[in-house]
Amino acid sequence: MTDARFEDGRETPLNLGAWEADDLKIISALTQDAVFPADAMTWRPEQRRFGLLLNRFRWEDVEAARKRNRPVERVQSLLVVDQVLGVASNGIDRRDPDLVLSLLSLDWHPGEDASGALHLVLAGDGAIRLTVEALEVTLKDVTRPYLAPSRKVPEHDI
């Protein structure tokens, strides 16, 4: 008998796209409570692309972890927003090299035609606003899952 391998499992890395507000709700739910250092954000104006390397809590695996009595997990994921015309932030001290941010939600604010603003709402009253020509967001897991350092499911006050 051999130990189970990651490749043998049914779970596969996420690779999702959002081009409509309803699609974005799914990505927002899956990225809730993701954490990332402030220097993990990249904006490439010439490519009109904003990227963010997240340590994402694996919400899609919580029930399976409970049923199997195993610890909850996180995974590194790449959140990419294309068609970005501008980036602004509020409540973030970008001079702090040790700053770790926590993502609460992705909120879509439609404008005229397909344009609008995508708000990345952060814990602690911080936010990042991406002005976009059109909604085009991808979320892709780029590492294997790992044990969540806290070993707990994030909780929120309502």
C-alpha cells in the first residue's frame, strides 16, 4: 500500500474567468480572506493588466475537510484583471515593506457600456480601485494546497 498522491485526487486547481457581474461573485467568494503582501501587486499599464499573487483560503474544500477530519488549506493563486485603464488605492501604506493585506471582496461598479470599476475591498478599510474598459478577471491556482497556518476556517462578525 502506498500513500495517496495529489495527482490521484479528484480535486483540481482552480482556473476561472469572469466577464460578467454574476461570474465575479463566484471569484469574489473564492478569494474572500485571501492574504497577500503589499508588494505582491503588479500593474503593467502598457499591457493594461493588474496582477495579484494571493494566499487563498480554499473555501471550496471546507466541507470535504470537515467530513474527512483533516485540516483546512490555502493555496497560492494568481488573480489577474485585464483591460485596466487605471489603478488607485486608499488606506494602504505602500511604504511599509511588511504590510500584509486581507481581501474581503471583489465589487463591480458598472459604468457606461462595458466599462466600470472593480473594487478590491480589504480588511481595515483599505481598498484598491481598478478602472477597466471591460470586466475581464481570471483566478488561477498556481501551487499545490498547503496547510492553513492558523488551521482554522476564517470567521467574520455579522
